[in-house]
Amino acid sequence: MFGPHEWTALFAAFSDALEWALSRAGSLARPYPDEVAAVQRVRAFVRRRLDGDPAHVRSDDLLFTLGLIAGALQRDVMPHVRPATPKRPAGHRSNRAPRASSAPRRRGAVAVARARWVN
């Protein structure tokens, strides 16, 4: 089980990234003074924790700030990220679904269902 000192070391390792993300969140909230205050409370919390001091933050402030950061990432980064396309093995038939059995099919499942309900 991890204690508080292990988490402080993690935050210290990511301190530059955290500062950048909090600056980004603050700039997004700039037109709204109450929201800027929430981001600043989270920034103060993070800085106290990086210094190894006990600190508390309101969950509303933390969730709001994380939401701003996630929204900024989605808006600014995701349009430039291309999903990796998996490599298909040779002979792969992408347009055909695998058959459940090797017996020949006479009619498709849609035709069978239609025949049952229409007639």
C-alpha cells in the first residue's frame, strides 16, 4: 500500500507538467473570476503537496479543474491524434464475417426472420 510520501514523489516527478496544465486551465477560465479562483485553489493544493505539506482541496474545485484540462486536451490534441490501425494477418477477409458452422447456408438470418413474422 502506498503512503502519502510515495504520492508526493509522483507529483514531484510531474511538477512541470502539472504547472503547465494548471496554467492552461487558468487561461481557459480567465473570463470567469470564480472559476479562476477554483483553479488557483487547486494550484495552491498541488504546490503544498509538492512541498510535502498536508493540504486539502474541495472536490468541486479539483473536478472542475480536471474537466478544464481534459477539455483542453480533447480540443487541442485529439484532432491531431490518429488511432493506430491494427495490422491484419495475411489472408484476412475483412468484409466477411466468420461462419458459425461449416454447413452451407441456404437463407440469411434476416430472410428467415422476415419469413417468420410476415407470414
